[in-house]
Amino acid sequence: MLAGGGNQDLKNLLHRAKIRDLVSNGYTVVGAFVSNQPLDENGREFASQHGRIRVYDRNRISAEFIDIEAEGGVDDTFSFDLSYIEPLQIKTKSGVSSYVLPVQAKELVDMSGIDDGTLFSQNVRQSLGNTKVNRAMKESVADKSQHQFFPLYHNGVTILCKKAERKDDKLIISQYVVVNGAQSISTFKKAESSLSDDLRVIAKVVELNDSDLAKAITINSNNQNAIKPRDLKSTNEVQIRLKHEFEKKFSGKFDYEIKRGQHSPDGVEVITNEEAGRLLLAFDLLEPDSCHQVYKLFDDKYTEIFARPAVTAERIVFLNEIMKVITSCMPAIEYKPLSRYGLTRFFLLSVVSEMFRKDDGISDYVRNPEKILGDKLPTFLSAVGAALGSMVIDLNYEVKQRGDSFDYKGDLKSPAKIRELREELLKSYEKEIAKGKTQQVSQIITEQEA
């Protein structure tokens, strides 16, 4: 395979992972093909003839890892305490009955089927492990002072059952399954010793025998749009300030989107606060390696990125205009996987940032971008484009020199690798300037304005 004319990325991966050595030491290569589409006839025929490729297409994934068509659930009865609450009962015109009530977490963890997963057999998501949401939930469970507030910020659980009836102070359900809430109940189970009588969640108990309706409830109860950190910051005073600055200074030209689904006037260029955060992270903080981690923009690094006096509407537009120049230079990158990779443009923006820091003639523009956004902008962007053109040539050379050792996906996520590559490009750029083969951006601007 290494000697043949196969995919170069695959060859590089084989070298980096030292697959040849592993095979020599007795390991066996097993192929795996994963697709979110069903395998067609050609694919099935190839897999059958090959014999050593494990295929996980949509059909197999659906059949082996989730089956919302299955009856599933727990063939048992369970009762919830109603002595403290009068549940809300809702009946549809077709006769489907449901109850909505706050139930104790202590009760939920006593339901059958948690340990073996049968309780969640129709849940489209099982417990997702040590996710950020689950960690936050564990912290809330551990803090008993927060238990009384749990129903206020928890989405609740949905339980389907064959039968639900009230008897005295009990709501008794039989043949039940949880279709939304697997993560919550699993977390409660693991923290059972920390549960108190005050920790309750809203439970919706639906009695029905219609499998089609059960499927619809399962899908829709798990298909709500998640609230993201970006949504929570949409009303933050910094975002509101930036939004107002855009309206005041760039009305009719640019709009700053701070909420998903926000309507913008026709004919204006929309800059999302997500894109703005990435631009600031790469240019100001020199961290292009984190630009794919969107959660950092509005959570871990929000204050560093946005809450600075230097962050203004003008600065965001300034960086947006530079990014347009970078995007126009991307096709000149000869290694096409690198030219199409999402982090490459942010890496080049960090290179431009370092280049500006070494050019005293444009330091004032970097500090005060409003000075360049008028008539001088075309000249400035033209000079940036010329400098970038030279750097892309050097980048092509560096990629060729590194050969199989260059892992563009891994390297552009490594701060150390990025610094190394950026320094090499800037070193070559400075040599070209010293030899008179190219000019600094400030020199190009001066000549064009003369």
C-alpha cells in the first residue's frame, strides 16, 4: 500500500501510526467502513467478497445500536407518591391520557431496568458519559442546597407505559419505558447517596398502546434544539454593545448576529458573533488551534476574547476584511486537503497578526482599525494580499519539506506545532524582505499612496 499509488493522506497516517511495525509484531489489520447512509448494492457486494471489512452503515447502526420501533421497556409495575402533589392530568380527543408531576429522584432510581439499560431501550440517547452537561448535573446533585431548584432548570423525563392509574396516593404504572431522561436518571443512580427528598424533576407519564404515537413522542421529546453557550450570551452586555455599534456605524453594510435565527436586513453582510469570536481568538490571542472548539468562544474563553476595550465593531469588521483576503489566497495552497481544512484560514490569520506585530508602520492601524476602514482600506488589503501570496509560497515549500511527517489536522490543533510553522513562515518572509524580494505591508502602502 505504501509503495502504490493510493491516497497520500492514508500513507501519511500509516507512517505516523507505525502500522508497518504493528503488523510485523503480529497485529492484524481489520477494515471498518462507517457511513450515515445505507450501503448500496455495489458496496454490499464488495464487502461480501472482501470478507475482512466491517461495515457500519445506517441500517446496521439503526439495527444494532438503537431501535425506536422495538417494544422494549420494563415488564413490571411501579408507583409514584402523590401524597404531596395533585398531578396535572391531560387527555387528548383520541383518549390518550398523561400525567405531569414532580417526582423525587429517589423514586426514579428505584425503577427497574436502569443497570441493564432496559428502562431506556427506546431512548434515542443513552447516558453520554462524562459530558459537560453530565458533569454540571453531578455538581448540582452533590450540592444539596441546589436540590430545591432542580425542577426550575431541568427539562424533566418522559415515561411511556401501557397503563397508568391513580390509587389512593399513588400513581401506578405498568410496562413502562423512559424515552427521554436516560442521562439524568443514570446520573441520579450513580449519585444515589447524595439524593435528598427535595430533589425532584418534572415527569411526564403517558399511557398509550399506539406504537406509532410512541415513536413520535420518542423522536420529538429528544429532538428539541439544545440551548448553547452562544444563546446564553446573546443578552450579555458586551454582545448588546457590539450589536448597537454595528447598527450605528455600519448600518446597511454589516449586521452583527448575536442570536441564532436572527433576522437581518436584505443586502447586508452578516457577521455572526461566533465568527467574530474565532477571528479575535486567532488574531488577538494567537490561538487558531482552538477555533474549532466553539464552546470556548462563549464559555471558557469568553472574557478573554470579547470583554476587552479593544473589541469593537470596527475591529471585527477589520478582521473580517482581512479574512476575505486570506480566503482568496487559499486556492494557491498546493496541498488541497490543507487548503480546504477549516482551521487553515485561522492559522494564516495568526500569521498575519504576527506579521503586523513586526511591522511598526502599521501598528497604529492594528490598535485603531477605524483609521484604515475608509478610503485606505483597498490599498491596505491589496498590500496584505501581496504579503500573503509570498507566505503561501513558503507554506507550500514547508509542507513539501515535511512530507509524510506533516499531519495537517493534528499539527493545526497543536499550539507547539503552530508556533513552529508560523515562525518558519515569518523567518522566510523576513529573509525575503532583507533580500529586497518583497516588502513589508507598510512599505507597499506607502508606495501605493505616493
